[in-house]
Amino acid sequence: MNATVTSSSDLADSRPRRTLRGALRVALAALLLVGSAVTPANANSRIKDIADFEGVRENLLVGYGLVVGLNGTGDTLTNSPFTKQSLIGMLERLGINVRNDTLKTANVAAVMVTSTLPAFARAGTRVDVTVSALGDAKSLQGGTLLVTPLVGADGEVYAVSQGTVSVSGFVAQGQSASVTKNVPTTARIASGAIVEREVGFELASLKSVHISLRNPDFTTANRVAQAVNSFLGTGAALTLDPATIAVTVPAKYKNNVPALLTDIEQLRVEPDQTARVVIDEQSGVIVMGESVRISTVAIAQGNLTIRITETPQVSQPTPFSTGGTTTTVPRTSVQIDDSKDKKLAVLSSGVTLQELVNGLNAMGIGPRDMISILQAIKASGALQAEIEVM
């Protein structure tokens, strides 16, 4: 019987090695877990970035008013009768009658005032407004907007605006030259309107909420419903159509819908998209999604170009010649480019976006010709995508 004797020094040497290997295995496993947890989160989108919630929306406001205090850059009253009528009406409300007098001021401009009423804006809060000239005013710089009611689509007044306008441009001119920077007939008033009426909407007491996708799609809507049901542990979410998902408020969120929406909007899903090619013919811009596929197709592109150049030369007689005359001798150069160096390219079935772009670029095709080629491929039925021309 053989016995193996291990010294205490050998045990001391092997123990650190085993400990190091164990630590490396633990670290590797941790990295794999972190990688598997982070990758999907980076590839997916939050629901709040691809959808809106029912009732959580802005409202557009508009109003008509007068800007006064301009340095001779306002409307010409003879060319802008609405400015004259508004000025007379304002003065009459202040107890001044000028209806039978001739007004020649150039310090007043009629303007349209626009603003956006945020969701759940309360009375007394302030919002920004944009002021735009309506007549032939040259600049709104230095002007003050008088009290202007801002109405919504229902005709009700929701805010009142007044204040000194801020213009980012200017106009400087002399007798023979002028300089204009930006647009001096448009201005802004920061916090220039006070909310007077609230939009009635009780979010907390809703029994159900609707999620509206910004890009309607059946697959994306179904994925959103599945993500919400998985989070709530119930079948509360139901897909109604490609753009709408209805969610019944669970018992634990009763009278606390904002908390439900806060939890839902942080859920992540992978949006699906339709294979689409967007073409802007005016600028030659082409945008293609990653889902665009091409069936087997052969592409040949070539244009016949004929260039004719005239370079006439002058022929003069020799010195001291008695019978010679000066004449012009025509010289014509004709060049023909039939693009014979460009070959027929074959794109195999299932070609990806990158392969399509590489193949067309290799043929020396520019954006303008590429638009025609894509439209021809679509007409042949080989382009598995929609073409949208802007």
C-alpha cells in the first residue's frame, strides 16, 4: 500500500490557486449576467418614448392684439385697415374718440399671439407666447404687447397675454443699402401669458386608461399590452387597434392613476417598424429602414451623354501676301459617353440595406439615379418595402 505524503507548504501553495480560480469563475459569471441584463435594455425603448396617454395632452391657443411703442417700424395704417380699426376701438374703450380724425402713427402693429397650454396647467401659472406681425410692420423690436385674450378651439378664453416683446433679429438700412438679421417681425415673451381657465380632466379617478402609439403598428401594440400585463400580473391591458391599448386600472391603483402611468411608462418594449423607403425628390435625400429587403433582381444603369465643343481658330495669310485673307477655321470636338464601363449588377434574394447601398455605390450611382432605381425595383415587385415620396 502506497501512501502519498503532502507537506504543509504544498497545501499552502495550492489553496491560493484554487481561491483565485474560484474568484475568476464568479467574476466571469457576474459579467455574463450583467451583459444579459443590459443588452435588452439598451436595445428596447420605454413606453413613454413611443406612446402617449389619454388626456395627457397640450392645447393650442391663439389671440389677436396690438404691439405699441415701435420706433416708426409699425404698420402703415393706409395699407393695414385692421390695424387702424383695432387702434380706434382700443382708444374708444379707454374713453378717447378719434373715429373722425386722421391717424398717421407708425408705432403700432397688429399681431397674432400664439401659445401652448400645457397639460394640467392650473390657473395663475404662466406660459410663453409667440408674437407675429400681421401687417407690413418692419420690426417689432422695442414694442409692448397690450392685453390680449388667448382662446382655444372651443372659443373660450384660457389665458391672457401682455408684456414687452423680445426680438432676436434687427433691421438696419440707409439710402442705398440695408441689413436684416433673422426675422425681426416675430418675437417671444417669456412667461408672457397667465392661465385664467383650467381644462377639466380628472385623471386620478379614471377606471381605465388608453395608451396611444405615435407610430401605429399591430406588433408594437401587442408587445406593449404583453409588457403591461406581465408587469401587473393580470390581463388588464387589451389591444383595441394598431394605435390603441386599453388598460383597466387594477384595484391597487384605484384613485391613483398617475402612479400607474408612472410605472407603465418606464416599461421597455422593442418597437416594430414597417419596411419603408422615404424619398425627398427635391433634395435627393433617401432614408431606408433596416427591414428593407430586395428579391433577386438585375440592375443596369447607364446614360448616353454627347458633348460637343466648338473651338474656332483664326487663320491669317503669310506676311507680305497679296492674295490671302484672314478667315476663321471651325474646330469641333465630339465626345460620346455611353457608360459602357458600368456593368450589369445582380442583387441576390434577401439583400440587406447595407448590401443594397454598397452595391449601388459600387456602380457609381448618385442619389438622383438611386431614386429612379428604387422606384423601378418597386415597380418590378422586387422591393419588399413601401416607398413614400415627400
